[in-house]
Amino acid sequence: MLDQLPMPVTAPLSASQKTTIRNLVRRAVRAEIMPRFRKLDSGQISTKSGPEDLVTEADIGAEAIITRGLQMAFPSALVIGEEAVSNDETILEKLGEAELSFLIDPVDGTWNFAQGLPMFGTIIAACRFGRPVYGLIHDPLGDDAMEADMQGRALHRLPNTVPRLLVTGADKDLSEMTGYTQMSIMPLADKALVSDCIPKLNLLSTLRCSAHEYRMLAQGSIDFVLSVRMTPWDHAAGVVLCQQAGGYAAMLDGRDYTATEQGYLLCASSKATWDKVASLFADLLSED
């Protein structure tokens, strides 16, 4: 079996294990996601926590394929899928104690996917005792993936080349910075605080898709991502990509990120950028 021997918290996955994961994701994308893109009818789309929190047959089918494949390749690992947690939240209670766990977001950006918008992705992260050690963010439309582990470089796996992802982290004033955050899911008081900060930035927007927001950060196209809803399948892979591409990631209060944390997560193109943006949004840490 691939995962028989105990490993330290930071141990990366082997090259063959990563290949297994990439192939598994592509298989799920080809079988369950792309055949349904722009072909869903109302009976194939359901709501979860609210009218904009959607799940489709593509989410369910892709998660099932990836879950089965990971359980076969890593039989002692804890496998946590977004849709499985929707049915049983207690699964998350085991995340911090698992020697090896996998987090699956089969269709990140489901709202976009359901509307026929080409802005969605598939995210896989591996964690050891809740600390992310590997991340893969696959773009189903481009059939390419950004991938990193905590012991190596962040890579962009394109069909004919595999360039390294490297964030330049250029020193900028806040007025020159562009970032993403999803204000719609923030508490009302926090929305007001963030709204007051917007004029101090060049642009603050959202793609409604963590997969592509983190990809944009990892390739150096934006300066930061500020995240509020700490669903681990949305963020663990993005943190690894950001850090291994030369950026900096931490909770807004300075704590190290783990997949079990709650609060605001800030990922930025450099530590200097992180410090400036964290200072701008410091009022979000107020208990008032």
C-alpha cells in the first residue's frame, strides 16, 4: 500500500502519489463535471444552506469518484469531501488528529458552474494532523493544474510544459493593490468595516471561486486573498500554493493557518504585502 509507514507532520507525498491524485482528478472531471457544464436542468441543481449555496449532480458524482480513488490509494487516510460534510458535519472533528487526510472540493465555484460561467475548479489538499502539506487546484476547462507541496516548488502543470510559479511580491502602496474577498458571506458589521477600506485599494472584488482566486495569486496576477468562511476544502490547497510560490499566508491575527482554524485568513504575494493588508483590515479582529 502507498501509505503504510508513519510519516512526520511535514512529510510530502511521493511523485507517484501525486501522479495518482492528478489522474484521479482528471478522470472525475472528464466523467462527471465537463459533460454537465452548460447542460444542467433545474432537477440537477439543489440548494444547501441558502439560495446561493448550490450543489449539482456534477459535485456529487465527481466527489464520489475522487473519494473512492483516494480511499483505494491511501487506505488509512481520512477523506473529507465537501458534499459528505453537508450530510455529516462530524467528519470534520477527526481532521486535526488524522495522520493523513485529504480534503476534496469537487466543483469549487458551484454557483458559477450552475449558471454556465467558466469560472470553477476542482481542489484537493492533503493534510497531516490538520496542517496542509500538499495542494492541487485543477482548471477543468483548461485541463491544467497548479500544484505544490511544503517541501518543493509550486508548479503550473500545463499540457506541454510545467513552469514554476513564482510570485514577485513587488513592494506596492495599498492604493496599487488588487485583491479578492467575498463580502456577501461576512457578518453585517464586518461588511461595513471592509467597505470603508475599499477606497484605499486599487480594486477589491470576488470571482465567487476560491480555486481561481488562489490560482491568480499564485501566478502573481493579484496581491492578496482575504477569506472569511474557513471551510477547509476551499483554502488548504491555496495556502500551500501561495507559500510555495513565494507568498505569505497566515490568519489575520498572525496565527499559523491549519485546516481547523476559524476566523479570517489572509494570503498575500509577500510578507510585506501581508503586513500592509493586515493592518488595513485590522478592525475585523475587534470583538466589539
